[in-house]
Amino acid sequence: MSDAFTIWFTGLSGSGKSTIGLAVGEALRSRGLTVEVLDSGRIRQQLNRTLGFTREEVETNLVRLGYECSLLNRNGVTAIVTAVSPYRDVRDRLREQIGEFVEVHCRCPMEVLEERGVGELFEKARRGEIKHVAGIDAPYEEPLNAEVVLDTDRATAEQSVGKVLAALSQLGRIEGIEQAGYTPREEEMIRNRLKDLGYL
């Protein structure tokens, strides 16, 4: 079995990060891994209540999450983070600091997000009632080289979990699995992508 590592889910609000991240955590536990899921919103409420949503405060929150991941990994616990994490340079810095890092981009068009119950959040941001909402009045910088890209407007949560597990298997993070939600053509595509990223 591979050493502990961090899976970092990034994407706009409502893109499925928490749902998929929790399900991936359960799937990994069923395979014998010790896993801790760190949801950025929940941790903000519990530990980082004084932080707002300016770039500096968002970065501080993410750096703290990254430090927790490093501690967990060092103690044999695989960490799963679900956080908007809008800034590419911050995510890249966390990748360097954590080391054993798998980035998962939950990608979804804005019009679909607005239909998923976060429309009120985006509408308030457009009216200026709330500030610093990624994708509206604050930037969201998509990953350029994420290990996994999930188009969550076209795939079910179960299919997305399968794709994450397949990528982890290809990366050698977990033992090979027979059913991972990929067709043979998709397996070839991810294998080629991982080769391009230098993992194979």
C-alpha cells in the first residue's frame, strides 16, 4: 500500500467538491487507508472564524489547511481537502510544500452552478450584498495541470468518484482496482495525460 498523500479538490462553489471528496474518502477507507476529510467551510467556522475572504485571508486559510495536510500525511493519514482555493499560485505553492499532492479540479459552468442552490450566493454577489465571491467579483484561476479534471455538469457523483480512484490507481497511490468508472478509451486518455504530466 502506498504512503499517505493529499487530494486537493478545487472548484467554484456548488461544483461538487464536498460531495465527491466525502465519497472518495469513504472509498479509500474501504480499501484500508486512514483518511481525514478537511472541508474548508467547516474548518473556517470552527477554527478560522476571524478570517474574511480577501486574497490575504483566503491564502492564510489555505496555508493553514496545507499545514494540517502535511501533519496528517507525516503521521500516515491521507488528507482530502475540499476548498474553492481560487488562486493558482497558492495551490502550486501548497503542492511544493506538501509534496504528495493530487489536484482534482471540479469544473462546472456558471449557469449550472446557479441552478444547484448556489444561485442566491452569486446573485447577492452581483448585487454587491456580499464581497469576494470567486467567479463573480473575485477571480477563480483554473488549474493548468491538475491530475484529475471532473466535468461535474456531465457526470454523476459516482462516476466522478470512479475517475478519481482510477487516477489514484494510475499514479500508484492505491492498489489497482478492476472497476473505476472508466471505459477502455477513457483509461487510455488518462494514461496519456499522466504520461504528459511526467507521472508515468
